[in-house]
Amino acid sequence: MQSHPGIRDATRADLPGIIALLADDDLGRGRENPSVPPDARYIAAFDAVLSDPNQCQIVVADGSRIIGTMQLTFIPGLSRLGAWRAQIEAVRIARDHRGTGLGARLFDFAMGRARERGCTLIQLTTDKSRPDAHRFYDRLGFEASHIGYKLAL
């Protein structure tokens, strides 16, 4: 019997798998620490996400293996007539599941959540060094309409 990956909210037990996905690329290798047990900073951040009703850590699980993840944040704002927007961050799909439609399923799930929350816009940022991700977001209908800036503190 073939298993079918499920999309759901993350639990504390998923944290090592989430971190492993974040660390499994050129950018993540230099900034993440996938050691088990997880660094206390990851645990504190995960607990903060879970305790905030405007945050969701979403995973795609195939049995006990985490094969996809994203963080979804709901942001209230005054612009656009007081519109809520959804922000997608830290999207990862396991290397051996890319190109299978799993990423599109994860985004469909996130967009459904955003609609349920009354969001009128969904946005994301992506590193300039990720051309495959850019093509994926283009296929989903996202537009590269803004220039983003970051400043390390």
C-alpha cells in the first residue's frame, strides 16, 4: 500500500524534521543546525509560533517523515482598506519529492487557510539565488511585483 503525504499543522515532534529540511540546501547549510536534539533557540521559536494565533507552521508528512514545510503568518494592516495579508516564509520540499506536485498542494493548502482568515493578499520573499523556486512561484501565479530588502540585526 502506497502512503499519501498529509498536510497539517506541525507539532513539537516534527521540529527535527523541519530543521533538517531548512538545512538541506546551499543557503541553509550555512545558517541552520540540524543536530538532534534541536538547539534550544529552535524550540523557543517553535513555541512562540505555536502560541501566536496569527502564525502557522505547516508540514507535509509521509508517515513519520517530514517532507515539506512552510511558515504562514497572518498580518493585519491599515493599507488596502484595512486588509489582512498572509506571508509565506521558509518553504521547503524534500529533494526526493520535488517536481511531484507536492509544493503546489502545500501552497493550495496555505491559500485556503489565508482565505479562511479573510486575507485579500498572499505574499512571499525568496532569495535571489533560487531560480527554480522563482519559476515555481511564477507557475502558481505569483508576480515579482516588489523589491525586498533585508538588514541583519
